[in-house]
Amino acid sequence: MEKREVALGLTKIYFEELLRSGVRRQMELDDLINAYVYTLSRLEKTDKEMEIMQPAIKKEETELEKDVKEGVPVFPEFPSFDEDITKA
């Protein structure tokens, strides 16, 4: 599905919920256009953010795989429900 279609669908849901809840009784064309443009720009920004984050995510996954293979604990130990954590 194209970003424009997703933005249109999200904008539609947004305005339906606003009208259903009674928060806004009247909408103007500018409100609709601004919501659509904002939603579309957020969707495009999300793609750019993911492109930037992808190498860091891949590096972290590689390090976690290495730690798991070496037996290094990758998650902290949490106290059991039976332990009194206030006496630490």
C-alpha cells in the first residue's frame, strides 16, 4: 500500500474519531489538508529514520548473537516475587 493511501486512511480515521467523540463539530478544508500533509510527512520521515537506524540495529543484533553464543547473560537478573527487594 502506498504512503499516500495510508495517510489518507489514517486521516479519515482521525477525523471520524474526532467527529464521533464530539470534540469537533465542524471541520474546515484546511484542517483536513493539514492533517493529511502532516500524516504523510510523518510516514516519509519514519522511512528515513529507519534507514538511519538500520545499521545500528544490525550491529546490536550481531553483538547479541555473539554474546548468546558465548554464554554471556544478555538480560539482567530480576528478583523473584518471593524476594524482598526493599532490603537490598
